[in-house]
Amino acid sequence: MKLDLVYNPASGRFRQARLEALASALSARGFASRLVATRSDCVELSADAQLVCVYGGDGTLRQVVEALGERVEEVALCICPSGTINLVAREIGYRSDPGLFAAQLGEAWARGPACWLRSPLVTCAGVPVLACLSLGPDSAAVAAVSPVLKARIGRLAYLAAAGGLLWRWPRRRFAVRAELADGSWLEEQVEAAFVARGKFYAGPFTLSPRARLDSALIELVVMPRACRWRTAAFALAIMLGLPVERLGLARRHSVRWLEIAGEGLPLQIDGDTIAARSLRVAQSGLTARFCA
């Protein structure tokens, strides 16, 4: 079975020996792997690959989905986690050990497509949103992360970046408009917004307990006010699993689509940032399949 094994050689967490061990373990399970290195602008995938294995994190997975385009419905995906946070791999339950992962993948492939996880593909300004999206202090912190520090200390680099914003706290109001799950409308001015496509955010933490990769709905969390202390309280509540709504820190909504008017603000998607404009987050009509 033909498989593209995609990896990011520029990642600070990349290890050639581990990649070779993964390729060997996959070969032992009957997967004929073709190694594909990512570039800054694209990923060149095989035209005949039946499965793409991402050796990386959520950002590399997003690159692969962008490269597949409409073929995402035909080519199955899997992830051997080696990124900084690995939200999608964490939720699906992929193992990081090459041998255990290869065994897990072999069993899932044998079960067949009917048993795999199907995830409706959500996009924002044409960019796939596989795990999460944010706009506000959180996205400003992600934009300020040092790639060198991220390679050295991993997720702690995000905390360091947030600390660096304390003296010039990014606080701006912007409009959010959405169609709720029951068909009613949401329109309000907020200072922070989060989209959760799956259960996890920033590691083992949960923004919305309703978020699931296979859900047709989008989980939206908004903070009408996001000053320093409220943002810190929100982050602490999320880490401790406390009810942010009852604490008056944020509101959660299940929506069919949403629009954000945040021109000039950095937008965080799956751990990376893009320039924000008037943006629409909605189902693309495509479905990604994860062999798991």
C-alpha cells in the first residue's frame, strides 16, 4: 500500500533517526513509504498515494490538507505526533512511538474506511482549520512566539510570549456574527474569540466540552472583555476545568458558521498566524478521513 510520509525538516523537534525508525516500522507493516519534506510554501504529494502520514504537528497536517485540496476526501490521513502540541493526534489517540504507531495504523487500515474517523472540513479565508482558531490576546501571543525559543522549550515559548505582552496588552473590540445551531443569530462585540474543532486546546485542556472532530457544528467561545486579569482568570479556569460561563469570563456557543470582523489583528489557526480581515469560518463541504 502506497503511503506518503510527510515531515518538516526545519522543525526544531525533527529527528532524522526517529523518522527512519518510523519508515522502517511502517514498511514492516506493509506500507510502502515515500518520504516527502515540507517546504515553506507547499507540500508536493504523490498522485497515487492512498494514505498520507504526517510526522509532525497540527501545522504540518494543515499544510497537507491544503495540498490535497478536494482529494482530501479520497486520500486517508494519519498523524505520528512530533509537533509542539499535537491537538488532532491527541484527540484521535495516535501513539508517538514509531513501532506502536505503525501497529495502530496497520490495525486501523485492516478494519477499513467504514470504521475510520470522518471530520467535516472547516475553513477560514480558504485556510483549513483542523484543530483551533483564535483572535485576540491569544493570537497576539502566538504571533509573538520566537521560533528559536519554540524549538528549544516547546509549548513554554507561548507562555513566554504572553508574558512579553503584559506591558503593551493587545485589547481591541471586534464584531462576531454567527448562526447558532438552533437557527437563531448571534451578533456581539467581543475582545477575544476562540474556535474549537476538537476536544483539546493548547495541550490537554478543553475550551468546549461539546467540541468533537467529527461534529458538523463549530464550537465558538467568546470573551466580551479580555483585559489582563480576566484573560489570566480564563486561562486558569480552562486549565483547572472550571465553568468559565458561570464565572462570567466567557460564553460558549455551538454554531453553523461565523464571521469575524477583525481587520489588522493577527489570526491564529492551528498554532500559526495569518493577517486577519473580515473572515468567515464555515464548513467547506469536504470531509477529511483519519485512518484510526
